[in-house]
Amino acid sequence: MGGSVGTPHRGRSARAVGAALAAGLLLSGCSGDEDVPVLTWYINPDDGGQATLAQQCTEESEGAYQIQTSLLPADAPSQREQLARRLAAGDNSLDIMSLDPPFIPELAEPGFLAPVPAETEEATTGDTLEGALAGAMWNEELVAVPFWANTQLLWYRESVTEAAGLDMDEPVTWDQVIDAAMEQNKLLGVQGTRAESMTVWLNALVESQDTSILVDPEARAVDLETNFDTAEGEKAADIIGTIGTEGLAGPGVASMDENQSMLLFQGDNGSFMVNWPFVWAATKAAVEEGVLEQDLLEDIGWSQYPRVDEDTASAPPLGGINLGVGAESEHQDLAFDAIECIVQPENQTEYFITNGNPPSSESAYDDEALEEDYPMADAIREALANAAPRPQTPFYNEISTAIQQEFTPISGVRADSTPSETDSFIVEVLRGERLL
Amino acid sequence: MTTAPETSRRQKRENSGSSQPRRGTGKKSNRAKSEARLGWLIAGPAFFIMLSVTAYPIAQAVYDSLFSFRLTAPDDRSFVFLQNYLTIFSDVEVFWQALGVTLFVTVVTVAVELVLGFGLALVMHKALKRIRGALRTAILVPYGIITVVSAFAWYYMFDINSGFVNNWFSWVPGIDSDLDWFANFGTAITIIMASEIWKTTPFIALLLLAGLAQVPDELVEAAKVDGASWRQQMTRVILPNMKAAIMVAVLFRALDAFRIFDNVFIMTNGSANTEVLSLLAYRTSIGRLEIGLGSAVSVILFICVLLICFIAIKFFKVDLASGTDAKGGK
């Protein structure tokens, strides 16, 4: 009996396996691209723009390569962790990587990134904005290719600035912003959470006083010195501490990231906000969906990042993504060819319109199509021209984490003690004398 | 009335009576040898696999902890012997604080869980047969939820921006829409511990239920006949007879609680002075990519866990084999 039952089963199983094999062969035969090298592009999360570009450049390569995307974690430090681990382990699947600029030196210094060929450099950086280009360099060499650049603007509610009598066509200072919010009992949209955004804010405040956080970013760990314990460091801490102690960022400031500060700004108590341009597209979308009133959109204005000192131009934060190639990649030449395709100015324009991430190429802003979706495109270009990158050092992660620990919660920041404590904390951590 | 010490003595006599003849012969019978061989054949592969997947990483971590080694600076790797440990032990603000918070969370959560778990075990034990299955399932639901998911649920409940707790409980003094639970140590650690307690109390309840089931009914009946009050039955019959189960539950939960990570990582990521040892090890090894220093923190965490085991087994006489056949060989 067992045999009579077993035989048909075995027969069916054999037929099923045969059919599956045949289907597999058929499918692989149909695709016809088994000889085409596959490039893996590790992308940061976006609205699908990088996947579209991968598809587009695959088609444009006419069979020279095929780009497939692989998603990295949501936040920049987690992206760095994953990429650094893989690069250190010699993972050869890292053909193209979307890299956050501050973390590039740490990957470039040990030789984890393939050198950018001269012809790629020539083809891709001819009209790159200065700040974006600086973020792709290490030891005076281009180690990644600028893809898109980001910066922050000062967003304001016109009703508030009018009541305060501020002329927003002229540069405004942090003191003016703070005073206007205090007088009208309104709240400021800043990023007070313990995250990378804290370093972004502090760096912009220090750079806006013509000073850098580090004396020499390229120094060895044991030789690194900071500029925190200076008048500029104290002024930066004073601004952050005042907003914190006066409760000007609302009760939820300790967990307020870019998105939360946008929601605060959109609320009844919103007045000013420093934030990336994504807030415009997000607010517009919320109005179109009926979640927010049209009046709100009409009440929103934008200008350059606030100054610290009224006579010194502000240095807005610089963000964005650069594209690097893994040193262990087996298709480095093809990867750089693909990068040349991806970063074409027209692709950057399209990526800005569809995904809200501003171009790093100057000529990409010339497209008139931008004006309709992003009426502040010129302001963004101007901000990018003045933007200052965060310190380009292999020890950026330690420095940023130490800043986040010392400057949060912002209600505890004191101008007379926090900068000097941060200075000694960073120095001791980098010398291996303390934990972080 | 039969009291616990008497029962215990009787059990000891029974145990020694059954095992003495074997010890006396000094030789194992063929059957015993064959059983021992079978035992090794069955458990041996698992034992060696477990040893290889745990011993190797532990040895590697101990070795790495003696080096100054950063993953992104492989050429700068150097042997520093115990320097990493000196750095860690001399850091009051980070290491000792993290150790203090970890111990605080361990002691408070285990104590609360023990009380609540015992209550739930009693309810499950005494519940009517008709609802017993449903009741046990309901009580075990939190334990079936992945810790990260539970941590997010608690986080979103109390988050000042998206949480409903501030709104629902605004009538409670001290709670209003401006209360940021995760901005201060007191409130943040309370939520972290509450989440931990909610999630793992069923585990303790389950272990205690097994202990309750082992208390012979005749002992309780005899105590009742002798006129013992509920409290006397509890303190002089049930609890003493459950001592082994209670100690096993405490040990297992203490080891688990000492390695707390998910709740802190999700809710505060160590801000508001809520950093714990596991998070410190993670941030140092994975975040900073400082393999040497991070390995040293991990080794210290491992030694702390060993110490808890040692103290529990040696000083509190926890018998991990209690209630199984392993002890008496029966």
C-alpha cells in the first residue's frame, strides 16, 4: 500500500521539480541579461527618485550595466554604521553608495573609497556649487561625486513678522527672531532632539561667526582642538540656551526633529523655523489634501538663515548626498560611468522637482520648471553658495555625538559652562581617556 | 499541621535514600552507563554547537578588548593590554552611571514583577477550569509581543507629540499636555521600567505557576484542617515550597533585566541619563566602531552577568535542576 501511494507522489514531485527548473531556465533565458554586470547602488530613503534614476541610467547604458538599488537605514548615522562595517569587511557589492558628506573623510582616510578618475571629476564637477564640492573632498582630493546638496532657510509666518515690524528683505539676526517670538508669545521651530540635527544647528551658529568648530579638522585624534571655548562658542550656546530656558521651542523640544518642528511651525503658535526645503513640499501636500488651510501656505515666507552677528553673513547648514564607489567593487569603471549618468544636471533638476532635494549643480537651477514647484529655488541657491559644511574629519561621529550629549536638553545649555565642558569632553574622548 | 521545614527534611531523606545505594557501589551499572552514553549522544551535539557559538565570540571579545582598534583605522591597531578597562573603570560619568541605572532597573523591575507575577500565577492557578485557558492566554499576550514593538507602542503612548496619555490623564495632578515624559530621568526611567514590567511579568507568572502547581494539595489541605489562615498557608506552606521556583524566576529575570536594551534604545537612546550598559556597549562597538573599547564594555557586561549567576547559585542556593529528573536521576 505504501508503495502504491508513494509512487504517484514521487512522480508528481519529480514533475514539479522539472517544471520549476524549466521555468527558471526559461525566465533566465527571457531576461537575456545574464552577462550584463549588475551594479548595486546603496541608497538613502527618498521618494523613489534614486530608483527611477537607476532605471533610467540602466536604459541609457544600452546594456553596459544594470543598476539595482539597495535601501540603507533611515538616518545618516545608521547609514554610516552599515556602510563602514561592510567596507571594513571588504564587501565587493558596494559599487555605488549614497554618502552623507560629514562621514566621507572617515571612509576615505583608510582607503575604503575608490579614487575618482580624472575624467569623471571633469565631467561632473564643472559647475558644482562650492559648498557641495567641499563636502566631497578629503585631503584636497575629490573622493566622491556631488549628487544633491541641501541647505536650510529661515521660514517665517508673515503675520508674525508684520506684527513685529521686521523687514524680511533684509537679513535678520537670531536675537531679532527670539525677540519677535517672545513679544508675541509664539514658538520657534528648531531641532532640539539629541540627534545629528543638533550638530547641524550648532555648526551653523559657529560658522556664522566666521569660525569653525575645529581648529584643524585634518589633525590626528590626539591633536584635535576645538573652538568651543571661545567668544563665538559662547554666543552660539547663548542662543541655544536662551531658546531652551525661555521655552521658546515649546514643551516638546527634547524630542523635536525636523518633522516635529515643521508641525509646530504649521500650528497656531508657529512664528519662525530653520529647516530644510522639504517643509515646503510637505506643507503644500498637506494643504492639497485638506489637512491644512490654504491661508497657512499664503502666510509662509522664507529668507536666508538668521545671522548671529548683524554685520556677518550667515553660514547656513550644508547637507546633501555624494556618490562614492567602494574600493573593493569589481566594477569600478562602470560604477563611475553610472555616476556620471546619475548626476547629470537635468537629472538633478528632475530629482529636485520629484523628491524635493536641491541640486548640487549650479546650472540645474536654470530650469524654469523649478519656479512653479519651488518658488524659493533662488534663495536655496544663494544659501548653498554661503553654506558651510560640518567639520570634515575622520572623527566626525565622535565630535557630533559629544555635541549632542552636551547640548541636549537645550534647556540645560549655559553659555558660561557648556562650551568649555564640550571642549574638554571631545578632547578627552578623542585621546581615549573617556567613554562617549 | 505539617510545616515547610518538616516537608523539606522528609524530601531530603527520600532523596538521599534513593541515591545512596548507587553512590555506595562506586560503580555504575551497565544500564546506567548505557543511559549516560545515550544522554551524551542526544545532548552532546547541541552542547558542542552551543559551546562553539558562544565560547568563540566570548574569546574573540576578550582578545579584542586588549587592543586599541577602530574599524575605520585598521592600520592603527595596537596592543594596549588592560588600558581599555582602566579607561572604562575610571569614567564615573558614563560607565558607573550606566552601571547604576542598569542595577536600578534590574532591582526595581524584578521586585515589581515578582509581586505582580505571583498575583497573576495565583489567579491562573485558582481560576475556574472553564476560563483557565482563555485567562492564561490573555495574561501571556504581552510576553508574546516583540520587545521592540512593545517599546514603540509605549513610546508613542507617552510621546508628547503623538501620545494620548497626556490627554487622557490630564486630570491627574502633574500630568498635562506640556509634560514631556522622556525629557527627565524620573519620568523617562519610569516609563522604560513600566514597559519592561508589562512585557515580562507574564514570564515570571508562568515560572511561578509551575512552582505553585508543584505544591502538594494535601499540604494545603492539611494546613486548612489545622486552622491556618490564608496568610499562614501562604507564608508557611505555599511560599516555602515554592522557594526553588521563585529563585529560578528571580535569577532568569535578573539576568534578562540586566541586559536591558530595546526599551532604552527606542524610547530615549540614552538621553536624560537613562543610558544602560548594553546600550553603552552597542554605541561604543557599533556606533563609534571602537572594537577594542566596545569589546571591553561587553566583557564587563558578561562578567557582571556571571557574577549575578554566581551570587544567586552560591549564596541564595538557587537550584536550577529543581523540579526536573536531573537531580535525583529518576
